Amino acid sequence: MQDAVIFDPSPADASVTDGDTPPLDALDAKGRREFNKLQKRLRRQVGNAIIDYGMIHEGDRVMVCLSGGKDSYTMLEILRSLQRNAPVNFSLVAVNLDQKQPGFPEHVLPEYLDELGVEYHILERDTYSVVKEKTPEGKTTCALCSRLRRGSLYGFAEEIGATKIALGHHREDILETLFLNMFFGGSLKAMPPKLLSDDGRNIVIRPLAYCREADIAEFSRLMAFPIIPCNLCGSQPNLQRQVVKEMLAEWEEKHPGRLENMFRAVTNVAPSQLADRELFDFAGLEEKQARMQADRIDILNE
């Protein structure tokens, strides 16, 4: 069994980033200190998630799915930073799925990744047309778009020899999915930090699982990432995820720390206190009670 990577969340160069970005250059001494604290916090949280869930091992080739949004840019940057100080060798390859959305600026990601010197691939699949054709008017495109995107990326990971697929979902994404499944799917499930695909061919990791969306947004702003907006997902007026996002944001505003407690609950499940008969042997409690009573009597008789 391979050992998980042990990441040092705050090595000597933790405050140093590759390249000069105008927002960082414009920061005063206090702003620079705040940025360094933010960067170290993200490094620590990603490093802890990798350790806790054994996400990365010696020799792994990690396919970083880069959408052009704040989350995936941050994930790539933090993984690159951790990679420099990791006690094991692993490689990163960025992959963008060009879904052929109208107006998509195809030059942005290649120019950015060329400047960084990161290995990358642009995978072209016209899933946009398929989603628009198959989705009835007034219905959200998320389910079909997600399936097509996932299928394309999973297959490509095998083609390039990737051993892990890294997705940029953060803490709020996980909690939003939990409530969406409860409210509309009748199931108690979210997004696990590490997942084996149904066909057993791919392992998916979510290194940002412990990270707050607000921290990611601020880091992305200061790093001046070339954000590419999606005109397929967030622009939908009937998107239930947006409703849930607003609900969670309101809870956090009124009760600071509530989201952290909720996320902790996702990692601290008590099966006997729920009602899933497949997860816990409720029917066998009488037998268990009899065994415990017999053991108790035996101890008293000794």
C-alpha cells in the first residue's frame, strides 16, 4: 500500500508565488501580510485534505480539470505550490474541456498555461450543442451537462495516463450538494473528497474540500486569474443550486460558523442515529442486546 503525501503547509517559500501579478504588486505591507496568511491557509487546508483522504501518492499523475473559473485556477496554483515541497514525486497536467460554447475565448487558457510552463491539453467536445438540443425549454442544463463533461474527462484521463482526476469543488459546493440531494433527491449524500468512479477506472479527488469559497474568491482576485465566465450554468434563472447557495449564505451571515459545523457533520456520521436499513443493522439489535447482556452476566459471575 502506498504512503500518502505528507505536505508541509508552511515551508520557507510559502509566501512566494510564481510570476508578478498587478494586484499583488499594488498591495501595501499590510495587504501583503494578509495575502500571505490567506495563501498559507489555503495551502494548509489543501494539504490536510490530501493527507486525511490519501489523495496523492508517489508517482501519481494528477489531471487538474481547469474550467477557467476561480476554483480550478486556485486548485492548480495551490497544487503547484505544494508540489515544490512534497516529499514524494507527482506530476500535474491541466486539462480544459472546450464545450464549444458561443463566444468562448479559446486563447485565454493556452496563453496562461504556456506562461506558467504547465503541461496541458485542450479537449474539444461539442457538448454545448447536445445539451441545448436535449434539454427542454425551461429546464436546467446541469444534469446532462455534468454527465457529458464527466464522461469526456474520465475517458481522456485514461488516454493520457492520469492516475487521479482533480476537481475544484470547495466546502460550499459540498454542502450545497448535500441540501440539494435532501430537498430534491430524497437522499443524504454530498460530494466525497475522494471517489472511485462507478466503473472502477478513475479516482476523483477534491483537494479544495476544506476551503471556504470566500477565501478562494479573494485569492483568485488577488492573483488576477484570467477568469472565463460560463454562460451555460450560472446564468440559468431557475437554478436550484443558486437558491440553496443563498440560503447557506444567509445562515452563515446570521450565525457565523454554522457552515463549518455543518461540514464537520458531513465528516462525522453516526449510522445508528439515522434510518438507513442498509447502512445499519436495526433488525439485529435484539440479538446484539442478548449478546451484550450475556457478556455482562458472565463478567458479574467471574
